[in-house]
Amino acid sequence: ARVSLWGGRFAGGPSQALAALSKSTHFDWRLAGQDIAGSRAHARVLHAAGLLDDAELSTMLEGLDRLAADVASGAFVAGADDEDVHTALERGLIERAGADVGGKLRAGRSRNDQIATLTRMYLRDEARVIVGLVLDVVDALVAQADAHPGAAMPGRTHLQHAQPVLLAHHLLAHAWPLLRDVERFVDWDARAARSPYGSGALAGSSLGLDPAAVAAELGFEGPVENSIDGTASRDVMAEFAFVAAMVGVDLSRLAEEVILWNTKEFGFVRLDDAFSTGSSIMPQKKNPDVAELARGKAGRLIGDLTGLLATLKGLPLAYNRDLQEDKEPVFDQVDTLEVLLPAFSGMVATMTFDTERMASLAPQGFSLATDVAEWLVREGVPFRVAHEVAGACVKVCEDRGIELWDLTDEDLAGISSHLTPDVRSVLSVEGSLASRDAVGGTAPVRVAEQLEAARARASEF
Ligand code: ARG
């Protein structure tokens, strides 16, 4: 039989077209577990308020248990006539506990406070899953850094050779933003841990129900302070969507480098066969599809965030049906990250670096020119002059098609009287790396400390 939650004041049922538009079970069904948990908690506060007697409470809880089992087994699913997950589950409860008892559960709650609560419960659970998967990527980066302690590579700005850096330093530069994303999810949870249940449609309940008891049973820190805010705001959801989009962006930045590094021209990494794909026509191809899908899905994750923000903009208080559009974007983010992250961490964990090639390219492109300038500064030359002198060295080398270390003593003296042959002591990648030994720098001692710090941070979550 058709169970509607609102038929009384209507002469007829909804048009087919409206029913099709209104329906949300194809995406909100994933909240069935949370809905039933909310119903159990709600049944208990109805009982505590004297609105259900002991027998009714146990009939209701038994009915909900059977419903939960049938949902889990697939024996109970949303029907064609069910508007949303709440409607479907009320029908399921009434079928199991009878209309007299089942029909009492709706007192003092609204789908408005229900949906706001259930999505928070769902996102809090999924945030924990996503955090674990992001930490797997961090672990893979830390392990790669650990496996290549002394390996040098060209550090770039503007994608041009800039200064030599350690490969480990570069890899950890991708780990820290991901660790901050994890921190963001953890910080976010403090705001998500407030339950809107008990806010009713918008104004709260007159039935003496205890929102704090429901909140505690559902794992929240407490109820929301304001029932209008509780049912109408979605900033907590938007904040989740931002962090999810940020994870996508941070993965995409690394993905772009993996794609470049994997080209013939760079030749820095080889991807494991298990994390590369072939071409249907070109037999030789081995493509970095995991990285490309990460880069592509970052766009989708950003779109989910911007779509949600656009939905929220300009909504008057309190609940508006526009808010039904809040779920698909974040559900899509959850699904996207949960399918992307395992492949991504696998790709990172199994890629192999051509460290010889990377090291040989590290000093190319006059990337030691800054070392010349800083050597001059240590000799007492003002940096303005030092910069000019080092730049003149580059110009001479470029004109003659040689490298900085090919300059003879006479060449050096001809460029500037400050340039004694001692300057050659800094014209090596090892010297350059070791000299950048302030906190956060690329010197091997500092990077070793940094690696331990990243490991320690990751283990805090
Ligand atoms: N399905 C709705 C949503 O996702 C909740 C139901 C509220 N409906 C209503 N007519 N007040 O937001």
C-alpha cells in the first residue's frame, strides 16, 4: 500500500511528473542505516517522554531491528511509490510493527531535522574512511622518500630548472598538504558533531523530547543550539565538500608531475604495470591513467563543491526543498575519493625512480648559479653585486655552450675579481644541497628530520 507522509489536506495524489521530480530514493537510500539508527533513538525519547509505553517501545525497536536486517540483506528496498528514504522506511516499519505502533514514530520529528542529522552521521563516518585512504597516500610518499635518502633532482620554479633538491624533499612537499587535508577533516568533525535531531521542521518540538539524548545515542557531542539553523544550514556540508575538493587538487598536483616524469623526455619514473594501462591500437603504449584520472576527477570534485555552494546561495530560512540537492554532490565526492585514493596510493607506492638520470639533470640549466651568488655573499660581497656577477657567469657559459664548472680560473677572474677558484667548492650538487641546512631546507640532515616529523604527524591520526 502507498504510504505518503503528507496526504491529508490534498484532494488527489501528486502528478507523475511531480513524483518523478520529487523522488530521492535513488540517492538517499544510502542513508537507510542512519535513518533507522535515528528512529531507534527517537523511539527512546518518545518513550522517555511518556508517548510510547514499554510494550510499544519494544514492538517498535523489534520492528526497526527486523527492518534493518531486511535492508541489509536487500529483502526490503525502496519502492516505486516511495518519495524518499524516510517515507520508504516508515512504510517498512509499519509493515513490520503495525500501523498503530509504527504510526507513532513520526511524532515530534520532521524529515527536515532527520535529513540534516543523517547526512552529518554519514559524512562523519565517510570522512574517517577517506582520512585513512589519504594517509595511505602519505605513507606511500614517506616510504618513497625513505627509500631514496640521498637522491638529487632538479628543483623547478616556472617548470624551469631552479635549484637542486632532494627527491625525498620533493616527495614530502606533496605529503604535507595531504596531512593538512587530514587535519582539516579532523577539525571539521568538531563542527559536524552537533545533531539537528529534535529541531523538528524548524521550530523545535512541543512534546518534551530530549535532543541531547538523541544526539548522544547517535554519536554526536550534543544537539545544535538553534533549531532553525539546524534544519536550514549546510555550511558543515560545504566545508566537507571543500576539504574533499582540496584533496582532489592536492592529488592532482602530484598527478601532473607523475605524468610529466613518466614521459620519454623526463624519464624520471616508471609506473608499475599494475598501475598503468595500454592502448587499444598502439602496442607500445603504457599510459599513466591513474594519474590522469586523478587530475580529471579533481575537476569533478571542485564542481561538486561549487554546485553545492551555488545551491545554498540566497536560500531564505528555514528549510527549502532546494536542500534536497545537497546530497548528490557530497555523495559523489565520497564515491570519487574512495575509488581514486586506493589506486593513487598504489601507483605512488610502486613507482620506480631513475635516480641516476634525475641526479645528472639536477645541476643542469645553471641551477647552481644561486650557490655562486651566496658564496660571494659569504665572501662579503653585497647580494646585489653577487647576483650580477653570478648572472654574468651564466651569460658567459650560455654564450660558449658550457656549464658553470667548466669556467677556468681566468674566465672567473675576467668576470669579477671576487671570483677566486675557491668558488668551485659550491659548484656541486652535494655541496649545494648540504649548504641549505636551515629548518625546512633540502640538506640531507634536515630532510631526514622532516621525514621523521611527517611520519610522526601521520601516526597521530
Ligand atoms: N528529501 C528531503 C531532503 O533531502 C527531505 C524531506 C524534506 N521534505 C519536505 N517536504 N520538507 O532534503
